[in-house]
Amino acid sequence: MTKQSIFGRISTLVKANINALIDSAEDPQKMIDQLVRDYTNNVADAEAAIAETIGNLRLLERDHEEDVQAAKNWGNKALAASRKADELRGTGETADADKFDSLAKIALQRQISAEREAQGAEPTIAAQTEVVDKLKSGLNGMKEKLVELKNKRSELIARAKVAEAQTKVQDAVSSINVLDPTSELGRFEDKVRRQEALAQGKIELAASSLDAQFESLEDLGELTEVEARLAELKSGSPAQSQLES
């Protein structure tokens, strides 16, 4: 994985609006589960790529350190050879002095070469160090997003359970409203009232029938009294009013 692709993936994932992704999903829980899996895999990929980048940086730093040390060593050798040449020249050993001066020059050439190698690597090391710092920061952002996703998933599952329970309660309430017991009681009450009215009607009908019977009895009694008085008149005994007795 190149540095550019690492940066691109980290930037995309860290800037991702998790809430917007969840809200636009048909099944938010499945969406967030998939996001958790994707983030987990991408974090692992990024960690591996960043570890490789850090490893390469450490190799560059090691090579640079070796070049710096080599330049120092060649400088020391050049100094030693130059001093030896001066010492030999002081004793008149010009040929040997020239030989050591030549060695000093060779050492200086290698010192210069090592210094150039070290100097040439320094911009690359600085740039790589900046890249590694950014990658580490991006990776930390990814890990924070992963934690946020997992927390969001837990929250979502809890909310889904509450919503499911509320839906069941609402469905039960709706079913009660559809089968309104008060309306059933109202119909039953009407039936009872009709039965009561029918019974009252029968009672009144029966009462009116009894009244007629009693009235007929009273009429019969009056006729009987008339017949009795008529019989008294015929027998020569004057009929007496009950008021006189």
C-alpha cells in the first residue's frame, strides 16, 4: 500500500459522517455492523502499511547514521595520515611522506562521499518522518472512529429493542381500540334495556288485565245487591240502605 493510498483511506474514513451513513441506510443495524467490519479491516491494513513505512524510515536513519559515522572515521584516518606525512617529511623521508599524504587524500575523498550520502538522505528522512507522524495521527483517528462506531452500534441495538417493545405496546393498544369494549358494553346495555322495557310492558299488560277482572267483580257485586233488594221488595219487606244499618 502506497503512502498516497494510505493517506486517502485514512482521510476518507476519519472524515466519514457516521450518523449520515446510518440515517441513509435501509437497515441501520446491518449498515453499522458492516461499517465496523470495514473499519476494523482498514485499521489492520493501515497499521501494517504504517509499520512498513516506519521500518523503511528506520532503515534510512540507520544508513544515515552509518554514513555520518563513516565520514567521521574517514576524517580521523585522513588526519592521522596527514600527521604521519608531516612527521616523515620532517625527518627527510619525502617519499614516505608523499605516500601518507596520498592516503590522507583518499581518506578525505571517502569522507566527502560519506558526508554527501548523509546529507542527501536527510531531506528524505525528514519527509518520511513527517509522513509517519501524519500516518500515526490518521491511524489514531481511525481507531477513535472505530470506538465511536462500536459505541453507536451498542446504542443502536438498545434503541432498537426499546422501539420494538414500544411497537408491541402500541400494537396492543391499537387492537384494543379496534375492539372497543365500551362499544360492546353499549350494545349489551341496549339489549338489557330492551329486555327491561319488554318486561315492564308485560307487567303493565298483566296489571291492566287484573284491573279489568277486579272491575268485573265489583260490577258483579253491585248486580247481586240489586237482585237482593228486588227480592225484598217482592216479599213485602222494604229494602234498607246500608247507610241506615
